[in-house]
Amino acid sequence: MLSVICFFAVVPHLALERRDLAPTIVSVHGNVELVYVPAGEFRMGGRAPHEGRPAHQVYLDAFLIGKNDVTVAQYQSYCDATGAKYDWSARVPYFGWHNDYPMVCVSWEEARAFCKWAGGDLPTEAQWEKAARGTDGRVYPWGNMWDSSKLWDQDGASVPSPAVVGSFPGGASPYGCLDMEGNVMPWCRDWYISRYDVNASRNPQGPPNGAGKVVRGGSWNLVGISSHYNAAFRGTIADGPDTSVGFRVAISLGVPDRGRSPQVYRTLAHSEESERGFWASDN
């Protein structure tokens, strides 16, 4: 049985270095706004110890990824719709729950369950990095120069909590993703390993196991060190609730991009039997 979960939405107009952005897509489940990332290669990783190494070329099929991190309100709607159990009182962060803040204090499994409900999954580490830096090898989502005004971090002052999602449009990535650095570190789908397998250069999924899952992007409660917020920075934490860790949704389209705009796609249909999304064109 197929049920519609996504439709087209608005076209953002952000001043970026690369090009005009494609229309965003909004999921029916969770009202998650997603941006389109076309298929192709990009340079993944870097050379510094805190970056993914070694740097290497990776090819990814086209995919969608959340413009923003999932919010508290979106996670609440998921719990209401599905009956998912979440103890809001026991896990309340010291800064409280706020509808337009990023959802935190969720485990990797809980984050992934939301993404499945929204019709996708957590992004792979490669998907996250391409969405953050594009194909021109930039250091930060916004370019190559450090600018603390483009993200939410400590920056030498005490920051008491995360910020409202999307509060720093100047820090947008080439595809229009917001808060890819700062605010919260998002879960990725992959297990963490210290060095990349460069032979896995096409739609890499990460190793089959590991000590923890990958997190990307520096969080709101890190001291403002630019090296912690570049697009190649990576780390891992123990699975469990954390006030600095959030997540966003990704949807792998599973077909190579042939230069067609997302406007030719009308509906993302989801198969309950296979739990795999696909695009249906209008021709």
C-alpha cells in the first residue's frame, strides 16, 4: 500500500556563492522542510587530526536533507501521531522545552525512528558533509573564512542554551541547509571509525559496526574554536540523551540525478512493505 508523504513547497532566495536554490519539499509526516542535493562527486574529509581522514572523492546519488534540525514541536507531533513513548518530564533539559528549539536528549534509535516516520532516515556521514560544504571544498558551510556571526556557539561568552532553529541564515550551506555548524551536533547514520575506507567511494554507508555513532557539526556549548565547526570536523559520543545532540532527516532518492529539477517530481511515495521511498516523475 502506498501513501503520500511529501509535496513541493516554497523556493527560498538566499544569497549564496554558488547558484539559485531548487524548491524545497515538505513532508506530510512531521512537516519537515527538505532541500534537494543533486547527484555527483565532492571532496570529503580533510587533513587535520580532528577532521575525517584521508580526504577523498565520494560520489553520492541525489538526496533530500532537512533544511533545519528537527524541532521540539515536530518531535511532539511524532509522539502524538505514533504513540511513541518519550518521558518529557524525566528528560527535560535544564533550559526547558521550547517548540522552535532543536530537539535534544534523544538517542540515536529514537532519532532514526522519527526519520523513518517522516519517510527517510538519518543522513549518512557523506550526505551530511556534502550538504554542509557542497562541491567546491569550502571549509565552512558559508565559505572559507571563519565568522562567528554565522552560527550559534560560545564565542568567548556563556551561551545558556541552543537557539531557535534557522536563526543564522547567513551561515546557510550551498544548498540552503541552516545550522550545519553550531546549535546542535546531529546524529549521522554511520558507525564511527578513525579513518575512512577510501575504497567505499560511491554512496558510502560507513563500517558495519563500531564503538559509537558519528556526530557532525560543533554544538552550541563548545567554546568558539573555528576548527570545531568546519565541515570536515567529526566525532562520536555514547548513545543516549545529550543536550548538545540533535538530528535532521535525509531521504535518499536512490537514482542518479540526470539534470532534472525537483519540479518534475510530484510526489514522494512510501512503501510500507519495503520502507523505501521513491520518486514518481510527471512524464
